[in-house]
Amino acid sequence: MGSVRRGRLPARESGEPRREAIRVQVRHREVRNLIGGSWESANGKETEPVYDPATAEVIAQTPLSTREDVERAVQKASQAFPEWAATP
């Protein structure tokens, strides 16, 4: 998903050795819906950003699912329910 770039931090005034810094470059990714055990793209084209809470950077885009997406997910869940309910 991302690439790692290594570099050196500047020396401290105290003369302590430099430490290695790691900077991760993250490519935005689109989150898909998990429907019936498969990852599927949403029918809608609109998305909302997902933010990294530590940096406030956008790390992904999540779909704004349509009514059809929700109906498909509910149908698959209804089909899977009897087997799931019988699981000890």
C-alpha cells in the first residue's frame, strides 16, 4: 500500500548520535464493501475521506453506498443467517 523512505534525523545539540527516521508514503486507497464474504465496489461513485487520527492525513476513501448496495448486503446476510445461527 505504501513505500518506506529512510533518512537521518539532525544531530542533537547534546552530541547524541543521530537516529534513523522512517517516513511512510501512503497511497490513498478506496475501501470496498464486504458483502457475502466478497469485497465489492459500491454502485455509487461518491466517497468520503478516511482520516488518520494521528496526522489528520487522508488515508483512504470509503464509498457512500447506494440503496441497492444495502439491499444486496441484506439479502446476502439473510441467506447466510441460518448457517450462522446453527454455529455452536
